[in-house]
Amino acid sequence: MSYLRRLLECLKSIFHLNSTKPEPYESIHESELVSRFIFSSSHYSSTKKVVKYPAFIPSSAGEASILRIDNLSEEQIQKIDAEFISGRRGKKSLARAEVFISDIYKVGLIVSADIKNTHPRHANIKGFASEKSFQKQQAVELANKSRLVLYDS
């Protein structure tokens, strides 16, 4: 009997059966659209309307912070940016790069939900190469797959 009880507890923990309400954004789907907020004008070209690769260079921790924006209006995205992203940085974002998670996967990277850090829709792009030249190549591919959204100055 104790074996079955331990098995049941194990299954509950695996499938989160103990929690009354699952976290809403833990599951990541390939079809989701995400945003990488841009704070430097050197990370995009407003004349060509393209994202440049430095926008996707990972932090020293080897991650790039993103916001999952599926089913959000422009107003909602900018409100989250103002409160949780630009607001915490103390610097206003100038634009954002939008890319599908499936395109991130195609570059050989992964996306990990980070709902406990700043916002329930926050996530990180992980799996960047440790060598800088390979990181640049991955960032170039992400920039090429992304769409630039400029903010009014």
C-alpha cells in the first residue's frame, strides 16, 4: 500500500495535481509570438525597418529576456513594457523585435518561461553558444527572422 501511495504522490507532483490552479503561462507553444524590447538605436534601422543582430546578443548569463505577447493588444504590450521592463530599467524602450518561438527553435535555441521573475509572461531565450562568434551568428539569424515595431519618439 505504501508503494501505491508514493507512486500517487510522485504522479501528483509530476502532473501538478496538488495545485488548485496551474500557472497560466508555464506551457510554451511554438506558435507564440514574443517580443525582445530594444533600448539602443544601434540595435535597429528605422529607415530599413529591420532589427540588427545586437538586439539579440545574450546577457552575460547567456540569456535574452523576452515577453510573450500572444493575444495582447498594442496598448497592453506597452503597458507591461512601461511597468515591468522599461520601468524597472529606468530607460524607455525605443522599439521591439517580434519573433515566433518556432523561429527561435529553428536557430537551435530554447525558450524557458520565467513567470516568477518579473511578469507572468516573461521568458528567456537560452542555449546560446558560449563562443562569441557563434552567439553573433545565432543573433543574426534571430534578427533576420524578426519584425521591427517602432515606438513614437
